[in-house]
Amino acid sequence: MSYIITNFRHPLSPTNKLGFTRKDYEGALSTLCAGCGHDSISSAIISACFEMSIEPHRVAKLSGIGCSSKTPTYFLGNSHGFNSVHGRMPSITTGANLANRDLTYIGVSGDGDSASIGLGQFAHVARRNLNMLYIVENNGCYGLTKGQNSATTDLDSVNKSGVSNTFEPIDLANLALQLGATFVARSFSGDKQQLVPLMKAAMSHRGFAFIDVISPCVTFNNNPGSKKSYDFVREHQEATSSIDFVPMEKEITTQYDPGTTQEVTLHDGSVIHLHKAIEGFNVHDRRSALRAIKDHQERGEVLTGLLYVDTDPVDLHDVINTTHKPLSSLTESSLCPGSGMLKSINDSLR
Amino acid sequence: MSQVTLSQVSTRKLRSDDISGVNELVVRFANTNGTGSASANNMFAKAVFRMGVPISPKNIFPSNIQGLPTWYEVRVSEKGHLGRREGVDVLVAMNPQSMAKDVEMVLPGGYLLYDNTKPLDLRLIREDVTYIGVPLTEICLREYQDPRQRQLFKNIIYIGCLAALLDIEFSVLTDLVGDQFKGKEKLVAPNVHALELGYQYARRNFDCPLKVRVERRDLVGDSILVSGNSATGLGAVYGGATVAGWYPITPSTSVIEAFEKYARRLRIDPGTGKNNFAIAQAEDELAAIGMVIGACWNGARSFTATSGPGVSLMSEFLGLAYFAEVPVVLVDVQRAGPSTGMPTRTQQSDITSAAYASHGDTKQILLFPSTPRECFDMTAQAFDLAERLQTPVIIMSDLDLGMNDHMSAPFEWDDERTYDRGKVFDAEQLEQLARDGKRFGRYLDVDGDGICYRTYPGTHPNKGAFFTRGTSRDKYAIYTEDGDEYVANMERLQRKFNSAKKLLPQPLLKTSSEVAPIQESERYGVIYFGTSDAATEEAMEQLAADGMVMDGLRLRAFPFSREVETFISDHNRVFVVEQNRDAQLRSLLVNELEIDPKKLLRVLNYDGSPITAATICSKIRQHCAQQGSAGLRQA
Ligand SMILES: Cc1ncc(C[n+]2csc(CCOP(=O)(O)OP(=O)(O)O)c2C)c(N)n1
Ligand code: SF4
Ligand SMILES: [Mg+2]
């Protein structure tokens, strides 16, 4: 679709702590179908980064291939982006993060990109606990190649051509939990209230933060039989709890009723408030999350919200003991041992 | 089965037709893998080297961890011929499993050292070989209690025997033991004792030394003895690599192991004790190269090492890096393919798949090291080249170079040298560009060499950000499927590839015309690269001695520079020596330089063992016979 972009900026457009307006976090015009769930996710990313006052150029956005993977062009135009190859965003992000641990990494992928061709890389980036926000824009189909079923298409879900899916789906949130991901959430592209704070919390999390975002494909998978359509998800969504996110620097002003709110303090000092959690659900317990996902699935419901968080994660750099400075910033003086050392190496080889 | 006892196999006096000579021999050790023979055999090679005599050791091993035959072959050559040579002068036959075949390899008049604790199968006895029986097992049973020690010291004992038989200075061996067990002094005495046991036994029982023997010389200068993979790993440290992603595969694994070993020594931040490097063992080669691309895109120097199967898996990503113009350093330690082929045998058979790695119109830069020194230099240089050219650079090593120790010029480093990080705008340059009223374009060919300016992520709050992608884009990195933009971009990439020619290591000319002048009418050339160098140069000497004089050109990089074209056009016929079936380098020459295929004659060896001068000579002679060439008559 196309629409006219305006250069007009209201003199009073709100700025964040760093003096940036929301516009500074926007990207090129989207070329996705009008109403595509993926565009709402881009918009949520823009809100989250703006509200978090992240310097746009300190974010790197990476993706694989698919409609979903195209979206990094449509947000954060002042950030470097990398649209790589199908299913391989995780390895590119791993290398990028190893090179410079000081940037915020947002990886965007699709259900085809992550649950099929890229399942291996998805699994390994999760188990390495790479410090990144990993978003799967999950429409239960291959959008860009025109609507084939994907590995997350629900059992018995009927696609636009009337064909029902006969294979068990892969639940990426469930898988991430089992693989040791330290932050796992599920959300819905149509639920900005929930999605934006989840993204903010995920970016504050120092480790692998995974959000499976159900994101209807209006062109190929938004029909009555589909279980990833707007209507289906709106009707069958239940949240673990509603959430507020308070970044580290911000003072906590809102008062919550004691007993109804759980407070989760992340490693960097920011706080997530969880209200009205579902009965017996514990956000610090993997098994509780896995059980809740399964219970809801059996009832034909989609469980959304924050599913699990480890507030003191050990990320890849901790494990391999990398220096605190970005490796990319090191120069000859700390990288090259020089000729004197080489002489003694030569001597040891005679 | 008829067998003979020790008394029957004579430790007879040497015969007139026994192989004799000083410092020109091949010693082959036949062992079983997993028995700890490797370090003992290495000690032998190094002892000869320390006596100032050139050597070339080669491991010949199966793709197996324990129990199968392995061989270690040392060519000793005072003339400095360090290619492999067929035929064994002295066989140390420690493996009954392979003995029958091993015995066949011994040259008439050669020697065979064996364990005569048990009688030898009569069928293994050749009239024209001298059998030297040493009761190794018996000595070990007597001297050691622990079964593992009995096994390990058996190896050291036969080295002691060889020392006496070949006249190796005993003090050189004891020094080596001292060096090897520095910090574990407890082990020195028992090892020296084992050497003594063998040495004394041989002296008591045989006429030592044999007619073929080693004698101290001063022919190795300041050379070092090191494997290509160690040199590559060290080159990556010196070249400033900070991120390595990798997946284990023989014969490349030891590149990363060496990088890690040296980095743990040389790259620890003194203040914090933390690592100024990161190594990630990936889930496969796709992820390994993906990590490299991500790291290089983000401003680090990064590399991976693999072999043929890994290069195949990396193919899609290599196309991305080529097209998106991301620097990558990839080390391909080639082995015998296709498929799993012979994973522990050497070949140069990834030339085509590396040169044109990936779909679409791709061409990759290749470097061909021949020696450990070149592995070191080219690896360090590869990072400069990759960043200067913003494209993958593939270092084409092979199993022979990578996993065997080679005598090599020592490593050198100029402390004045700085890394060439290529065309990268920093924040200040982006500001200046804006002040000059210019717009940053990631794919603008400002300098006309096809190489554009890039920026690293995180550089500037509102300038210089761009979107990297494998899809076509305009000069400002904006997505486009416009045919003209696409073609312009592809042509620029071609221009960039041509710009590379001047920057790459140039070919080296080697002529034997000082031996005899070349007839103007019959100018013959030999093109070779990588580990075919020593054998080719030895073959050229042999042919020249027979009156067949020719010029040699050792290629060191692809794309080929003008010198290669000139060399081919200056010669009537050119032999192309390589270690693969399909004459892949020859195809590349024909294809890229539009050479008449008839002019390039194949000289091939691809049985998995390093090429020999004898093979090269005989193939060249065959060609000559077929061509009925006047100038290349057999002498
Ligand atoms: C190696 C490779 N195989 C196949 C394709 C074709 N392809 C492009 S996008 C896509 C599927 C994308 O599905 P998904 O990740 O779910 O993204 P969506 O378009 O649904 O957002 C495929 C199969 C490709 N680009 N590369
Ligand atoms: S095809 Fe589907 S996923 Fe792709 S842009 Fe259109 S609506 Fe979105
Ligand atoms: Mg999809």
C-alpha cells in the first residue's frame, strides 16, 4: 500500500528524555499489506524505543527473510539494520553482539524464518542466552511466499484455500522455555497495551528475551477457520497478568493495591509490575509457565503476557569472559602482540 | 604358518647393495593410532632438524580415533627437497596389521626395524631388505610395570635405536626431552632412560651407524618447524581477529585451537584478566559464517575455519557477504572430497567451489599459502584485504600444509605496521560530509575503484545509518528492483574485484634457466600453487638436469594478476600442477583469462597423498611424449 508521508512535525510533539520525538524512531514507509499485523509490531517497537529513551543509533536491528523480516526498514531509520538470509538472523546477531556488546539488539523474524528453516539457530541462540530482544512475528503461515502453512500453524486451522493443517504445531514460546531462555513472553500484534511494556522489559533484560507475537496475515491467514486471525485471537486470548513497565531511572509513583500486584525487578534496576495474575501462575517458574501454556492450549485459548523471567541471567559474554569494552573498539595496541613476542614464539619452534 | 625366530632373521653384516648415503632418506613409521607414537616420532624429526638438516614430516592417518594404522613419514633432504618422496629407506614397522603393505614400500636395499619379541611371519621377509629386530615388548615388560608406560616407552625406545642406527646425536634427543617436559621434570629421566635402552641395545647388537645416516649440517638457518594451522591461528591473533565462530571439522579444527591457545596467552586484558577475543563454537558452519558476517559488519575482525563440506554449507552466506559487501575471512583447509570423501587425506579440490561460492554472479578472493610463514602472513593480511575490499577472502590451505609440521622461514612482524581498516567513516567524517553538503551513500563509488565507504552501527545519532541487505539496492542502500540500478551495482562489484588484483600477493617466478638456457622457440612454463610447490620445484630441477628447462610461476591469489596472463602468453605450453581430478585451477585460468585450453596441460595427483616430484616429472614427460615436442625430449 502507499500513503503520503508528511514532513510536518508539530512543534509540540512530545520529546523523550533525550529530546527525541517519536518520529526520530520511525523508519521508511511500510510496503506490507494494509492491516498486516507486522506493521502494528513495528509501531510497538517505535513506541517502546521512544518511551525508553534509547538513542536510536545505539540499536541494531536484524532480521532474516519474510514479510516480517522486511519490517526493520519500517522502524528506527537512524539505526543500522541487517536483513540477512532466511532463518539465519540469530547467527548474524550473535556475531554482531560478540563484536560490540554495548548496542541494543533487536532481532525480527517470522514463524517460517524461526520455526522451520531457522529452528536450529533459534534453539542455539536461546541456549547461549545472547543479550537481545528476539521477536517472532507469528502469522502461522509463510506470508511472502503466498500463504503456505508454516510449522506454527495450529492443528486443524484452516487456511484461505480451505485446507486444514494436519501437523502438530511448534510452540516457540514453549520451546524457548525448554531451551533455557531467560525471558519469554507471548503477545498479540493487536494488543499494544500489552506489547509495548513487554518489549520495554525485554530490552532491559540482560540476556535472551523472546517474544512470540501473534500477528495476523490479512492476506493469507485471517479467515474464519484460522487460529491466527484477528477475531480468533481477540476472542481466545487470556493474559497471564497485565503489565506495567517502569524503566530504571524513573521514579515509581503509581500506587498499587497490595496483594494484587507482583513486582519484578530486572538486573538493570527497572521494574515490571504484574497485576491480577492468573491463579497459581508464577513468572519465575519455568514449569508453571509450561503448564499454563499447555492448559490454555487444551482449552483452545491463547495465553499471552510475560510467561517467564530470570532476573539475574548470565549472558553469553559472562560465560566466555569477554572484556567489558566492545571488541570492535580494540586497536593494535591491545590486539597485536608485536615482534618481540613473535621472536620468542619462533624460538619455541626450533 | 611358517615363522622365523630372531636367530633366523639375521642381524647380518651390511651388504654392498644396501642403501647408503648421508642426509638423503625417507624414514617411515608405521604405528597404530591411539598408542602415543606421535610425540616420539615428532622427536625424531625434530632431532634431525636440530642437527641442521632439512626435513619434511608428514602424518598419514585414518579418520578414526583408536586402533587403525597410521603412518608418519620423515623425508630428510640435505638438498632441501621437502616435497613427499615415494619409497622408504628406513621403515619402523610397529603395526602388525599393516606390515605386509608396509614392507612392500621399502626400497630395495632398505632397512626395516621391527619388534622381534614375537617371531616374524616368514611371508613378510624380503631378501633385499635388512631386518633389524629389537625385542621392544620384552624390554618394556622387563622395565615397566604399568601397561600404559609399557606402551608409551616402546615408542621412545625405538627412537633410541634409530638414533644409534642413523647416527643422531644423543644429546640432541635428551635436549628435546628436556624441552618437551619443561615444568614436568619428573618425566625427563624416565624418557631419557627409555632412549638409552634403545640406543644401547642397537649399539650392542648392530653395526651402527647404517650406511644410510644423518650427519650434522648447517642448512636450516633460522627456520622454524611448525604446522600451517598453528601459523594461521597465530596470524589471526596478529592480524587483529577478535571474534571466531567455528564448527569442528578435520583438517581445520586445529586452526581455531591454535587461535585459542595463542589468544589465551597473548590476548588477556592485563587490568581485568578478561578476554580481548571471543570464540563461539557454532551449531554448524552456517551459523559459524553467520557469526563472522555479523561481527565484521559490526566493526570487529572476525574469521572462521572449515573444510570443503563446511564451505558448501556456507555458500548462501558467502553470496550475502559478497553482495552486501561485508568483510569475511574464511580459512578453507582442504581435504579429499566430494562429500565426506577421504576426510584425513589431502587435496586441493575446493578451488572452483570457493572461487565461485554461492548462487548468482559471485566471485570470491582466494589466497594460496604454500608454507607456514605464508599461512601466518596471508592470514594477517587477509583481514586487511577483506576490510579494504569489503568482501570475503578465502585462505585456501590444505591438510598437508595445515596439519603437518613444515620447515619454514620464521615469522616476522613489523611493529610499525597498522591494520588497514578500509574505507570507514567515523562520526566526525560524517559531520564533515554533511557540512560539505554531501549525502552519505553506502554504495556510492566515490573513488572510482568500486570500493565504497561504510559505517559501523552505533557511529552517529542521525547520520550514516544504512540498511544492509542481500536484495538489490540503490547507491543509498535503499531497496530497489530497478534493472539499471542492479546492473550498475553488479558492474561496480566487478570493478572492485578487478581492483583487488593489485592488492593481492603477486605470483612468484621461479626459473631453472640458470641451469641451462631456455630455447626461445620452446618456452615451457609450469604453474603451481599451495602445497604443490616443493614437489614442483624439485621436479623442475630434475627435468632441468635432464635438459628440460622450464619456468615456474607459483600463484598466490585469485583473481589472477596481469603477471599470470603474461606468463602464459610468454610460454608455448604451460603445465598446471594441482591436486584434484578435474584440473580446477586450470579451468579457472581458462575461464577467467580466456586462455586456449590446449595451451594448458594437466599435471594432476589426487589420491589423497601429497604430490611428489616423481609424479610431476612423469606426467610432464608423458605430455611431452604425446606432444612429440622437440624441446622437451626425454634426456
Ligand atoms: C534459502 C531460502 N529458501 C526459501 C526462501 C523463500 N522464502 C522467502 S520468505 C519465506 C517464508 C517466510 O515466512 P515467515 O518467516 O513466516 O515470514 P512471513 O512472510 O510470514 O512474515 C520463504 C520460504 C528464501 N528466501 N531463502
Ligand atoms: S502477505 Fe501477510 S504477512 Fe505479508 S505483508 Fe501481507 S498481510 Fe503481512
Ligand atoms: Mg509467517
